Amino acid sequence: MKILFLSSEIAPYSKTGGLGDVTHALPAALGALGHAVRVVTPLYREVPREGLRRGARLTLEFPFGAVEVTAWHRAPSGGVELVFLEAPTCFERERPYGYPDDARRFATFSMGALACAQHDAFDAEVVHANDWQTGLSMPALTLGFAHTPLGRARRVFTVHNLAYQGNFARAEVQALGLPWSLFVPQGVEFYEHLSFMKAGLVYAQAVTTVSPTYAREIHAKAGGAGMDGVVRAIAGKLTGVLNGVDTAEWNPATDVLLPARFSAQDPSGRARCQAELLARYGLEAPAKGMPVFGTVGRMVHQKGADLLQAALPRFLEQGARMVVLGTGEPALEQAWRSLAARFPGRLGVRVGFDDATAHLVEAGSDFFVMPSRFEPCGLNQLYSQLYGAVPIVHRVGGLRDTVVDLAEAEPTGVVFERPTTEALTAALTRAVELLRDPGRYGPVQRRGMTRDFSWGPSARAYLALYGEVPANPSAS
Ligand code: ADP
């Protein structure tokens, strides 16, 4: 199959979270199964330009103005061709998202990606768009591209996080040149705003999200981030496909970012990783029988950092250690810094984005803590299982689908039921008890390390889904 994959992030070039990892790994897995994938992503300022070949250069005409876009191709490898879309006025900025003209920036991205594919006669059988940034590509295929070969492509849209919706002022409908007929509650209108997420949900022929449990949760008010009504309306075409792990990047037996490598058969290298982790954070060794906890992730309300900040002090006082890596909301960053100042040598906090340290936290912590209030899939709890950092997670979304609690058969982690400080405290207590019983901790840890989270099964699930979507009528 010929697949056009649109995403606003791709690791290692651009990544704010799991989307970047998925965009790197899923197309590679599809390519490995013999399919031809073109991945299009913005050419952000930090992407190195070396080795890129110039392709199509087109001018997109919008009512708000004309934008020149240029496609830069990387040499295809393993069935995957990576194309960076250059539009300097749109993408050469400090960060990927969060600007007043985001509607125009990502409309340019979606339309530019399709226009370049059309220019190159890349007649995809599937256009697979991801998250709100690419949502407009779905109706666009039924409008401007309807009578082109690309208009025949099956339209698939994946929601990586329904909480980020790309909702903009209605004036953008006109500025982007969208027909007003789309701006209705059954279309792209969301409470009088233009919603890019809704454009993807409504105009795709198949919608997926990144875990079966999250796919269920977003039908309900509590999990729907305001869009549960939209989700219920499209329920018939929504499924959950669990993300996998890119084991070329995340394998403790081959990980070059670690001071020592290890495996389930021989986990002895973990001790060196823990020593290096504590040294990097300037922490003392934990008290006997007390763990090193770790966490990595965006510091936002979703991830429950506030719960952890409230639960943690008593464990630090008892001699536990905790390492934290993340960036996000200034108030949460500051709260972590203040807590670290209260517990020198016991709590280490790094505010920043640092891939090597993220790997070391997985390799050196005894437990990885993820008290997310909601979690579409979550990747860190997968990495932590493979790296032997036993996960402690709230039973929600993809965390529920991927971590097995101590009380169940074949456990791989500690799972708690409510996103409260009390429930998290009880979970951390259970974790400490587990560590103090090596006859139990070791098997739980090893079971996680030997789990298969490879992308193959998920890639096959996407292929099956692509095949189920009816092909669109021939271009006329
Ligand atoms: P989300 O997509 O909600 O941010 P995921 O757990 O699905 O959460 O994916 C997060 C990804 O981003 C993981 O690969 C994680 O290691 C990485 N990550 C998040 N914050 C940082 C950071 N500060 N430094 C390095 N990697 C990070």
C-alpha cells in the first residue's frame, strides 16, 4: 500500500511527546512490512538541513495571503520517505505550537503536504493524519482534491490526545478559505469556533486513538475533554490501537545512551545506571530498603505532578530518592524546584528536554511513577517496563491496558484506582514493600523486561484498518 502519513512531530528531529515517537516508529514498521510510506512533517528551525534534497516548491494561495512551501526529501530508507515541509514564516520559530497564527501555520502544513504529494504524483491509497495539526487534511481531500487521484485516498485520522483540539476563532474559516457550508455543528464548528480536531474526527473515514481503554473513555463526559458528544456521534468508526515501542531506540541491551547495558537475563548493569543517575542529579544513595523513584514527562495537570508533589515528602523523609525530568507549565516547574530545595540530596529535578537523561531515568530508577489523570496511551510506562523501572500508574487509558497490578496474575507494576494523593501514597507504600521483598520485586521487574511491546502487531492492526475502509470513488 502507498501511505501518506502527516504529523507535526517526528523524533529525533522534533518531539514534544509521544506523537514524535509514534511518527518515527509506526511508518518504519509499516515500511518493514513492505509498504511505501511518505511521512510529511514541518521543517522546524532546529532540523538539520544536511542531506536533504529539494523537491516541489509551490505557492499556496489562502485568503489571508500566499505562502511559499518547499518540500525537502530525505533519501528513502526501509520503505519510508521523510519529507520536511519548509515554510519559513510558519515553522522557523522558538517552539512548535502555541502561536496566535497556529490555524494558518497548520492549515499551511496540511494543505502543503497534500499539494506536494499531488505535485509529485504520490497517489496515496491512504492518507493517515495525526492530531489537530493535520485535521484539516481530512475535509480538504473531499474538497479541493476531490477530483484528483489523491482524492481517492482512504482517510484515516489518529487522535493522540483529545485534550489538544486546535480550536480557533470563526474568522479563520474565511481567512483559510474554507467553505461556510463546513461551519456547522455536524462539520468543523465547535461552540462557534473552528475546530481542527473536529475536522479530523468528522471527515475521516476511520478514526483511531492510541489505546482501547482511551477509545472507550472519550465517549464519556469525564474523559471526552468537551468533545465526548462528537466522539459519540462518530463512535461507529472509532477504534483503539495501542502504541508500540521503537526497540531500536529503547532497548537496554543496546542503548548507547546508558553507562552500562543490561537485560532481563543479566540486569547487573542497572546498578551502574542507578549510580550514574544519582550522581547526575547530585543525590545520595537511598536509605537501606528505600527506592529510587523516577519520572519523566510534560509538567502539565494531565500528568498529575501535583499529586506526586503532595505524596512524595513522607517517602523522601524515610530515605527514598526521586529524580524528575520534564518541562511544562511554569507553576508546576516552580513547585518541583521548591520541593527540591526542601530536600537537597534526596530529590533531584531537571527542568528541560533531555533524551539521554530520559533513558537514564528509565535505566536507573527502581520505580517509574506516572500518576496521570488521563493518558491516551503513554509510552514511558512501556519503556520503564522494558528497562526494569517497575511502573506505578493510575488505572486509566493506556496505562490500564499495559500495566498489570501486583494483585493480579503475572504482575508488572503497581496500579492505583483514583487520581488522588491518598491513592498515590498507598501505591508508593506498596512499591516500597515490594522492593523490600526481593523474592517478589525481581520477578515483577523481570516480567516487565521481557514483555513484547514491539510495533509489529500495531502496524498490522493499522494495515487491517486501512484495508477495511472503503476506497473512494474514482476521480472524475
Ligand atoms: P505525552 O505524549 O503525553 O507527552 P508519552 O508518555 O506518550 O506522553 O510520551 C512522552 C515521550 O516524550 C516519551 O518518549 C518521553 O520519554 C518523552 N519526554 C517527555 N518529556 C521529556 C523530557 N523532558 N526530556 C526527554 N524526553 C521527554
